[in-house]
Amino acid sequence: MGRRTTVWRDKRLTGADVFSAEIEQQLRSSAVLVSVISPGYMQSEWCNRELVGFTKASHDRGNLRVGNLQRVVKVLRLPVERSVLPHLLDEVLGAQFYRVDPASGRARDLLLDPSADALQVFRARVDDVAQDLSRLLGTMAASADAGAAALPPSAADTVFLAWTTGDLSEEREKLRRELEARNYRVVPSGSPPLDAARLRESVLAALRDAKVAIHLIGAQYGFVPEGEERSIIELQSDEAIYQASNSAAARIFWLAPNARSQDPRLSALVDRVQKQSPQVGRVDLLANQTIEALKALALDRLKPASKPAPSAAKAASATVLTGQASVFFPLATLFALARDRGFHPPPGAWRHGATAAVLLLFWLIMLLAGLAPGEASVLVPVAQLSFVVTAGLGLVFLRETLTLHKGFGLAFAIAALICLARN
């Protein structure tokens, strides 16, 4: 963990001992409580008093959570019905140290599992818990005040990692740990609510700030919440949920490799996902690809959208136009001086010159502003067709004659304006 850490464990867990002042003191001074959950834990008055004592001490200090992390770490040694779990423990998923035999439905402790990889999986789970503890303690240490929650990440840092089925729980946990290790906020946290109304509220709240939404679909259809006909997997991927949450999150659906299901509901859901065309956001479908490929795509979608720099062509067009003006006007002045053998402006020039200069400057500024989003091949010719306005003013105010050639010229100029404006 990079720092000296003290682990305290009460070894006198017998019914004859009293809940001593030493235990209360240790609970008040502990940064984290690790609860190893099993049916025996739920029946133990002693264990429940420790959980209540730590929770109360943390609530009194106002820091049961640090950012989006909870200071009670759940380790599932054996399965326990969610209905008997305290609310605090039901909120977090926890590390699972058992396997369920799909054929018999029996749960077996990893240390008693005869499978060849059981010990390796057990060690990996221990390492997962250690990393979670390290990250939690690091977050608390980095905070200026351990009692103050860290500022939550911005909406751009939020990932919706949909609840999934038991066959993909390990993959979801790996992905969650990887994202959180990169300082992304992963929602929803904890276990999914059992009733449809609360589940929908949780999903809507989680989707609202998410930049990316990830859905894992395996070989199981998933549990159906109370008051619903669809499973949790189908509910979370429903287009109506995204519309109700006003979410523009980029969606990624990962279909587990070699996942085979005989459930027609799951087959229909996969078909809908493959044909999905959302009103907002984008959808990526990864089929028969590794979890590493999913992680790489998710990280790519989480990259901040860089503001497009002005293209070289557009920047160059503004530069060329400015250079053209800065060269043209001095040359025109020198030409007039050479031809007229001096500077002999007409009487009206002093009266209207300043106004004309201001209007010309405004024209140039507007043209340069238009070149940022527009095309020089359209805007510059349109701007330089301003002689059409000049000719019109001459006809109206100076009573100049409209000859056939002048009329054709103005007509072609107006046609050019119309064609360029429709580009």
C-alpha cells in the first residue's frame, strides 16, 4: 500500500465476552471496516454490533463515504440472501470468494473448490480487495480533511456500467476496478434494487451524468424485478430509459464470447440491440471479442473531445486576405499619386472618406470572421461582388444610365451571388 498500515482483529469472538470499551475505541479509530459475510456472520450478534458501532462512529463524524467510496468493504465468503443483509452492506457489491455450481446450484468456498484454477482465483480476489483498500486509504490520505468527502468527478468522468448477470459478474468487477483505478466514477454502485420502480430510479439517476454506458450481455436473461416482466438486463438497455434520463451517453454493448442461451427472451433482446438506432449518442456492438477489447473501446470513448483547431486552409485564407488588403491599398494610393502627379482628392472625398473607410473596415472584419467557419472560395468572391451594390446606388442616386452591357454584367453578377449563396 506504500505506507505502514495496522490491521486490528478481535480474536475473542465468543458469546461469553462483553462488547468491551477497547472494541468501541478500535471501531472509532479505524479507517476501514472489512466485513467477511457468511450465514454465520448474519447470525452473530457480535458481528452485527461491530458493524453498527463502526457505522455510527463514521456517521457521527460525517464521513462514512469518501467521494464515491464507502468505508465498509464487503467480502462474500458464502452467499447470503439479500433480504437479510443490512442496508449498508446491500449497497455494495463486494468481492465474492465462492463459486456456484451451475448444475447443482450449490455454492462452494474457493478454498474448498477442487477446480484446478480455484486457488489462483482466490489469490486474485484477495489482491482485488487489497487494491480496493489501498485506493480507499489513498483517497482518504490525499484529502485535506479525512472527514470531508472528496469532490465528485465531473459528468465527463462518469461511466454507467450496467448491472449484469452472475455469469459476467467477474468481468464487470474487472472493468469497474480498471475504470476506478483511472479515476473514473463508475455508476450505479452496490446491488440493484429488487423492485422495478426503485431500479428504474437508480438507472435514470446513474445515466443522467454518464458520458459512456457499458452493457454486458452473457448467456443468462437475468432476474426480473418485482412489478416487471422484463429482466434487469433488458430494462437497463431500453431506449425509453435513455430518453427519459436525457442521456447522450455513447453506448457500448458487449456480447460475451461463446455465450449460448436457449432463452428466447435473451435472443430477442440481442436482436434488438443489434438493430438499435438511438435518437442521440452512438452505439457500438462488440460480439465475440475479449473484455480487453471492450476496455480499450470504452477508454477511447472516454477521451475528451478535442476542440477542432482551425484548418490550415482556413487560417491561410484569412492571412492571404489580410495581406491582400495591406498590399492593395498602399499600391492604389501610390498609383494615384503617380498618375495625378500629386495628391488631388475631389471635394467630396474629405466629406465621405471617413465614412467609407469605416464601412470598408467593417466589411473586412465581417469577411475575416466569416472565414473561420466558412469557405474562402465562397466568401471572398461574394464579398468582392460588392460592386453590385455600388452600381445600384449609382443608378438610383446619381441617375446613371443603365446600358445593355451594364445590365448584362449586373445580371451575371447577381446570378453568381445566388449560386454561391446556395453552395
